[in-house]
Amino acid sequence: QARARGDEDAPTCGDCHGSHQIRPKSDPESQVHPKHLPYTCARCHADLEIVKRHQINIPEPLKDYEKSVHFRASQAGQHAAVCSDCHGAHTVRKASDPEASIYRTRVPQTCGGCHGEVLKVYEKSVHGTAVVRGVTGAPVCTDCHGEHAIQGKDDPTSSIYPKNISKTTCVRCHADVRLVSKYGLARGRLSSYEDSYHGLAVKGGSAVAANCASCHGVHNILPSEDPESTIFPSNLTQTCGKCHPN
């Protein structure tokens, strides 16, 4: 579409695949081989002049992606997400386009292309069902895990690292006055947690004290009145017992 408008910055086939040196993507020497694709895309997306001309919101995604668990796995020869797995290859669209693979409500299905079992659990959760109902404020994968700089749960810089969950992740919605009011969510959950033994232990540096996910679950979060919920009254013994056996 950009080329059709006369935009000379927009890439053509040769910009991604090469000209005379075209190789299949399975060839480690190919410009579109998973190991090389991030750098191929970065020829434009890390060019600050192009970024400025086109007002691209994320100026240097490669810098963030290089910090991610996906990048490390891909460079090690494992199957892991690269640019085209999330954004598409030839059908790249803006995030604001409802047909885009990275359009907000389509993000779970995009991530589910690799994380299928997680997607099944998420789709049944209070967050997943809310997204299907059209609740725009309900979180999708990227709200908790991030976009390009996704880290594993054992990385202290990760948004889902145990010590960070209650500080930076769940609170983005559950301590947001506007969202709490709009969706009728329970108020004061962060402050009451911070005053609890668990909250004080986390504040003191503990990485094992219970955080939000310890009790409410991760992808399987359900309302407290749902018999399948980890905080349904008859399930609390088992939930608390994960840390406090017997």
C-alpha cells in the first residue's frame, strides 16, 4: 500500500529476500532465515531517519527484541518467534488494523500459534472471555508479558518475575482508578496486599512470598464465585497449601 502511494522507503521483495543472492528461508545464509530476519527488518526499523519520517511509534524494536527469550532461543537454533511470526511476512499490517495479526483482540491467537496450550487456558479465563465480549480494557498476552523484550519468569527484569508481578503487572489494571471504576472492579486490592505479610515480605526482597498469581492463577484466572477458580472457597486449602502444606 505504501509503495502504491509512491513511498520509496517501503520495502520491495528484493529488500527482504535479496536480489541475486536469494536463498530459501531454511538456508542459514538467507536474509529471511530466522537468525537473520530481525536484522533484515531492522535495516528499516532501526533507521532513525525512516522512523522519524514515518512517525513509527517504536523506533528501535531490535534493541528490545535482542533482550528477549525469543531472540536467545532463535539464535541458539531453536524454534522461537521472530518478526514474521507475530507481524506476518507478506501480509504485514498496522496494529490499528482489525485484520492485523497484532491487532489487540487477535494477539492471543497470534501468540497461541506457538503457545497453543496456554491459549486454551486463557480463552476460558475471566480475561479471555472479556476480550471475546469486546471489553477493550481486558488484558491480552502483551499487557503482562510485554511485546519485543519478553523475558522468562525467572529473569529479574521480567514483568512476570515473582517480585515484579504485584508491583508492575497486575496493578496496571487493578490499581488504575479509571479502569477500576469503569469495570466495577474491587478497590484497594494493591494497598491491602502491600500491608499483608506476603506484601511486606515481597517488599523486603522475598522472591518466594505469595504474589497475585500465587493465589489467583496465571492464565487460568477466574472469578471467585466460579467453582473452577483457585480462590473458590472449597479450593483455598489446595491453593494456600502449595506454599503451606499440611
